[in-house]
Amino acid sequence: MENNQIIFYSSRPFHSKYRPQKFDQMVGQEHILSYLKKTIINKRVSFAYLLIGKHGVGKTTLSRLVAKSLNCVDNYINNTFEPCNICQSCRNINLGKSFDVHEINGAMSNGIENVRHLIEKIQLTSVNNIYKVCILDEVHMLSINAINALLKILEEPPKNVVFILATTDLNRLPSTLISRCHKLYFLPLNKKDLAVAIVKVIWLEKANITNKALNDLLYFSKGSFRDALTMTDMLVVQNRNIKQDTYSSLFKTAPHSIFQLFLKYITSKDIKKILQLSYYFENKNWLDYSLINQIQNILEENIVNDTTLILNNNYLIKLFQLLIESNSSDFYENRLSFFLSKLIAIILNSPPTNLNDHLFNGHLKKNIPTNLKVQTFYVH
């Protein structure tokens, strides 16, 4: 080897490295797992399933697990549910080399020729397996002609062929396609299940994470296991002792407690503290759009969880409308200044209110950071 030769090393991303290989490794979705277990054991498998849910909640993973379970030799002999991951069929599917399991990503291969090629393959007899399984991810991205061709084969599906369609946007699929499938709705993962899974990954990577950093990671992943794993991957590279500062400095977003504090000052209409905290926010170089987005999310959570809140309060309505307007508009450099100028105008034109007491009930004790001293205020 020459001395000046450079060797590049790459590692598997966490969302691939820690992809579940058995049903009992799945995170959440117990209602779907229970249903599929009964259908497989009782030999009541449908010819078409439609998996519906946001990204990163297990649709593609579950599709591959179903393909393995249906063709696992051990399952067929013992009438069980879990794939063995030892037989030739399971190993081929794990390696993506099975002749009887076909995957199409609608975002990359969305033409009618791709669907026609798939239809030609499933007309042939299975090579080594009982079922031919066709997995179509992001099926809503297929062209109209491709969907029409798929509809035709779903009307008269070949024997022992199972279609598993996955989508993140149900509204873009025609009702004729939806009505032919058994629909399975995937939910965002709850924080408890997600926390257990992420802590296990961090332990396997011989790293550590504080409770505050974990709480921020769970909050910003929004129930997506893949998003949580991707962020964990980046954090482990940055520092194996993951703290809240590690998260904030890497992703340029404030801790969740700062967003709560910001909303507290907004709901109490304290302009001075709002401007002080916004100055602190900008001084830290945190991303403006994350502030507005998270304030809206926290306000929504408080409205849902607080039954004593007066929902017809004019200030609350105007605040919520402003947050939605700011989040839905195109990104521009001075978004925070624009938001603050409109917010202050609303506050000055609104009568006093006790919204803060309803939203926080005096439990939030965090104050403006002690190292913050503002001498000049900018009037927007």
C-alpha cells in the first residue's frame, strides 16, 4: 500500500443498524402487531394491506417482517408468528436477495413501466417461498398510469401474492385503491416506548445521556423512531456523554424549557421579558423558526390538557392565529422580528388577562438566565 493512499471508513447509520428483525423488537404499534399475529397464525392473510402513518414509525420495517413471517420455514412447520432469521428464506429477505419479495419506492420508481415489470414477476411461480410479497413504499408518489395498472392487478390478484402498500399521505390515493386494501393506521410513538428504545441504543453504543437531553430528543423527534435514531447517531458522534448543551449546540435549537418560558411570558403579556428572552435566544444563535414552531406545539398541548382554559379568549385566538401564520409562511431571515412586532401589537391592543394562570398554574419556576443583561430594546 502506498504511503499517500487515503482510506475512508463508513459506519452503518443507526436507523439501519438497529432496524428490528423480529416483531417483538418493534417499538409501539401493538394494535397492528396483535392483528397481524392472528391473521398469520390463523392463515387469514389478505392479498393487500395499506399501511398509513407518518415517516419513521415502522411501516417499511413491518412490511419486511410480514414477508419473512409468511415465508419462514419454521413458522410454516410449527404454526408460529415470529420469523426465525435462520432459514434460507429469512436470510435472503434480510439481505434483500429474495426472488419472491419485491420492493418499489414510489418516490424513486414511480412510472408505469416499474409496475408492469413487477406484475410480470408475480405472474411466475414462487421460487423458494410460499408467498410472493410486493412492498410498495410511498405508493402515493406513483403516477396515475402506474396506479391504474396496480388497480387492475388488485382486482384479480394472482394466487399466493400479498401486496403491502405504505403511504404517508392517504389523501393523494384514489378511493378505488384504498377500498381494495385492509387499512392499518400507524400511530406516532409515545414518549415512554421511544425513551426505552433510544436508551437501549445509547447503552449498546457505550454512551450516556442525561434526562434533560433525552427529553429534548424525544420532544423534537415527534414520535418518529427513525428521526430519534438519526439524531442519536449524530449526538453519539459529537460526544458520548450527551448533555442538553450537546443537543442545543449541534441542532441549534433551544432546550424545551426555554420554549415553555417564552410561552409563559407571552401569555402573561410581559413585553419586557419577551424582548429580553428573544435577545438571549438570538445571542445563542438558535434557529428562529424552531422557536415559533415549538411555541405553537406547547400552546396546543396546554389547550388540549387544560380543561379550565377559556377557549373564547380573544388574545389566545389572535396568538394562535399569529403562530399558524408565522409557521405557514415562507422562510425569511428576520422571521423572529416579524413575529415579535405583530405579537407586541396584539398585546398592546388586548385587555389584561389571566391566561398565564390557566396555562401554567404557577408551576414553572425557571426565570430569565442570570447572565442576561439587556440595555437596549429594539422597537419593531
